[in-house]
Amino acid sequence: VYQQDANHLLYTHPKAFDVIDLDPYGSAIPFIDSCIYASKNNALLCLTFTDMPVLCGNYPETTLYKYGVIPYKSTFCHEMAKRIALYAISSNASKYKKVIKPLLSYNADFYIRLFILIKDSAEDCKRNPFKYGYMYHCRSCQNRTIIPMASYQENKFKNGKPNSFVKFNNLIHETTHCELCNSSMCMSGPFWIDDLHDEDFITSLKNTLNQKEFDYLKYKERIHLILKSIGDEMKLKDEIFYYDYSQCNRDVNLSSFKLSLFEGALNSLKYNMEQSYYDPNLFKTNAPC
């Protein structure tokens, strides 16, 4: 048992820990570098961030110098907070030729909680640009475009063998105005645009939670509901950032009606929709804006 500065302890034990659970006051950013430095291959990193005003875009200048991201203040700020934190962690891990794999990322009350697998792989670090991206968001409506930082490009040698290489996008949007309402588009990012959860891990957690030995848990029902909702959301995991149902009605000057009717209308058009587990007014859909 040690009682000393966390950074000092971690830096003096390189690649020593299988699990690191960090719950500091405010941001976990000052400890990320030392946590990654002290993590074994395939170690589990559990992090809590309570500086939500910074991560949610209330203080963009602070977000930029702490996390290296320009935020966008919006109704989906809690998802944005997780993606900002994951981007900062992944960027830091790359320095040590390590990559991250989010197993579970959720927000509750006044904080976000991340469970991340840390893996040694210099080769996988080269694929990080596909997991980062920027967002162009309309200032007047909820239209948005996500642009990955890079993409694969196929090339061919003279002998005909295919060769894939990374092509970095120039991040120039086709237009600076929204195609729906002609308002200005605002760029923010970069964000983590890859998965927030691991489907197999979520399924395993739900199965484990159903065992009788965990009946003593005070918040078992709440945990189960969060995991179930996250599992439902993962059906639309390629859809990044939520839509605000109330804002949708304001954008088209309509009075609000039941969200279930709205979902039924989308389903009749062969689109899917899933509500957020923490705010019933937020939803994701594969329908166009």
C-alpha cells in the first residue's frame, strides 16, 4: 500500500499495473500520461471526469488547452464530452505506441465514466486518424456533417498488387452554409468518432449482472437499465451525436407531439431510432436530417 502523489507512483512503476482506477477531483487529464506509462499490455483503465462544464463547451478556451479540442456547446454535449476525453487519451497513448479500445463509456449525474483497454501496438497507432474526425454543425438547425481525419486510399503497384495507404482529408467542407437553412456552419473537433462501447463486453456485463451473487447491489436495477439502453443504442453506433426532439419541432415551427408517434413515422419510412439512456428528449436515427 502506498500513500503518495499518483503521478510519482505511476511513473516509478512502468508497465506494472493490470488495472488502474482513477477518480480525481475535476479532470483526469493531469494523470493520463502516467496511467498509460504504467499500464501493462491489455491493461484496464477506469477513468472519471467531473469537469463537465469544460468538456461540454462552456469554456472552450480551457477545453482547447486541456484536451486539444475545440468544443461545440449543444444539447448532445454529454456524448461530445466522452468523445473529447477519448480523443485526448488516445492521442496520449500514441506517444507510447499504444492504442485504446473503449469497453464502456457512460455519463451519470455530474460526471462521465470511461472503461478502456490499453494495448501495445505501434502498427495500430497508424490507424488512429480513421478514429478521429471533425464536425461541421449548423448554427440554426441540427444539420451536421462528420468528416474523418483520414481515409484509406487504394493504389496499385506495377505488378498489380493492391497497396492501401492513409490519405489525410483536407477538412475543407463543400459549403460553408447549411444546405437546409442556409445558415453558417461551425467546425469543431477533433473528436473520437469510433465506437464508445464494446458489444461483447456489454453483453458479458449484462449476463454477469443477472447472476444471484450480485442481488445485493443497491443500484442493480439502475445498472441493468443503463446497460440495456446502451445495448439498444449500439444498433445505431455509426450515428455520431444525438438529435434534440424539442429542437426538431422548433426548427419547423411545430408544437411537440408524442415522441412515440415520431418514432413510428420514422419506422414507417424504414428508418431506425433509439432514445438516449440519460435524456429521453435525445435520440439517434439513421434518417437524414
